Amino acid sequence: MESAERMIVRRARLRIGLLVGLSIGALLLLGAGISYAALVQSQEAQIQRELEWGTTYGTIAGPPACSWIFRYDGSTVDTGTNPPPPGFPLHEALDTVAATGATEITTITRNDTVYHVRTEVRGDAVVQAVFDARFQLSDRRHLLLAFSLAAAVGLLAAVLTGVLVGRRAVAPLAEALTRQRRFVADASHELRTPIAQVHTRAQLLAQRARTGGTSTDLHDLERLVGTTRRLGEIVDDLLLSAQLAAAPSGRRPNPPVDLTTLVAATVAAETERAAERQVTVTVETPDGPLPVPGVESALRRVVGELLANALIHTPAGGRIRLTLQAGDGYAEIVVADTGEGFDQADARRIFDRFHRGAGSGDHRFGLGLALLREVVTSHHGTIEAEGYPGRGATFTVRLPTRRFPASVQGQLRGVRRLFVRQLGADT
């Protein structure tokens, strides 16, 4: 089964090939159009010169079967020795020119061909020259057929050339994706063992504290166990992401994530840190569960990043309010603080990659606000930021509560790849 990276690379090659092919094809069509227009204009000009010559000198240099000269003396029409086609001469045009003296030029489609007619006064008679353009029309049809064949062949050759060019252009991307996947797999394998050892030892210490330790020690050790467990989940996500990228399995639906429990656990993990910074954190959640479809570890990091960001930018004595509520078809998470805030004109820039707000110092959580927005978008949600200098900031996340269609379920695996990219950037 093809890997996700190979599919991305193949699509990129195909896009480049199509763009190059369509560009060259458009140039070929443009050149063909200009050539055809020039041919038509040249033929029309030549026909008019032949007609003018015929009315002046009584003869046309073209094929005899395609040109006729008629003379009208006011009473009779001399058609000459060459039998005219049905419907000619044009008696109405002869009478009009005889009465007005003005030259009349017209084009008539008749008898499955096109006739060019010039009627004008010459001496004491009216002369009408008729030219059958069937040979010119045949030349045009042959030219269009030749252009069509040339354009088809040229377009095919251009697409093939574009695919070859795209293969060379995308080759560095394919190599970079392969190296990234290999790095993530190797790093995940290297991290799993020490994290598992720390988690096991923390569990043993917690068991001992239950029998002979203080309640404070037991609480701290249980929190340590929870932290190492979540760290292990993140490493498992990285390893699974590398495995799915190499050989993605079938599209299995993601279990629902209870945001009520997730928010409560995230706030509990930051309680001690908030107390150290002398920041008051209040939480408002529904009484019951609020499930949303998605990846639990990714959504946990979204809430954790918002809360951590608020703690960084809120001074001692400040307040942070985290609200979770259900809307019509969506769940809304609002994190509001009384910190330093930011200029509303920078509301979008704070989600740019590598952007750091004032006062962030050396803080770096890996996910960052840029990847936070990508995670929310991957869950088909939205995120908004509102702030005022010196008056705090508010972040609002809305996530759909309805189950995604089956065709969308596999897209959530892209969230895991966000962690892959960030791990590579942080290292």
C-alpha cells in the first residue's frame, strides 16, 4: 500500500505536469489562433483585391469555375460564357447600385459555400464580380485539422515533459519526507524505553507512598505518574504517525473525546503552576460530558497550550477564566485572561509560525499557536483571538460535535503528522 508521503509526492508531480502541459498547450493554441486569424485575414484581403480587379478589368485571375463577371446596362444582364451558380447575379444589388452609384460589397452563404460579391458602376454599366471561396474554406478546414492534431500531440508531449520535470523538482521533497519519517521513528523508539522506565518507577514510588508516605507525597507522585503517562502517549502518537505514513491502515473512526473531562484534567495539571505564579484559574464546564470527534492527545494539547499561554502572559494577581459550553452543533472553549494582552491588529499574526509575543521569554511548548491552529482546523473547527493592550486576551475555539463523514475520518491522521513536523523543528 502506498504511503501518504508517496501520495503527496505523486500529486505534486501530477500537478506540476498538468500545469506545465496546460501552459505549453495554451501557448500552442494561442499560436494556432494567431496563425488562423492571419490566414483568414490574408484570404479575405486577397479575395477583395481579386473582386476589385475583376470589376475594373472584367476578369479575375482565380479559377474560372470560381469567379464570374456580370455586366448590367440598365435593361439586360450579360453573364458571359461561364454559367453562373444558382441565384446569381444579384439583381437587387445591380438595381440599387445603378440607382445610387455607390459600390456595394456583400457576402452570401449559399450552395454549401460562401460567395463574395462586389457591385459597382464602371462607365455606362454596372459590373458585378462574384468569387466562390470554397477552396479558401477548404484550406481553413485543413489548417484547423492540422492545428488540432498538432495541439493534441503537443499537449501530450508537454504533459509528459511536465511529469518528468516534476519528478526532478519534487525529488528533494520526497527525500526530505523519507528522512523526516525515519527520524521520527528512530527518535520515538529511543524515547519509549526511558519514558517507560520513569513511568514504572513513578508507579512503584506511588505504591510505596500509599503505605508509608504522606498524602502530599502521594499526590505529587500520582501527578508524576499522570505526566509520564501523557508523555508516553505523545511518543506513541509520534511512532504511530511514522508507521501510518509508511503504510497507512484502513480508515477507522476516531472515538469521541469528552471535552469536559479533558478540560478538567488539563486545568488540574496546571494548578500548581498557577499557584506558583499567584494566578487564579476558574473553570466553568457543563455538568455532563461534552463529546466531540477527534484525536484526544491533540485536543488535550490545544487546551493545554491555550492555558499555558495565558499563564505566561498573566502577571501575579491576575485571573484566567476557562469556559466550556455547548452550542448548536459545536462545542466552544474560551480561555480569557487579565494579562498584558496584545494589539488587535496582530490577532492573526500571533498564529504565524515562529511568532513570539512580548514577554514570552524562552518559553517553547513545541506545538505553538501556529500548530494549534492547524490542529483545530484539522478537526474542522475554528479559532479566534481577541486582545487589547493591558486588558488581557481571549481565545475562542469551536469544534463540531457531530460525527465527521467517513471520508473525513482519515484526515484527522494529519493531526498526528503535525507533531512529527514540530518534533523535527524543536530538535
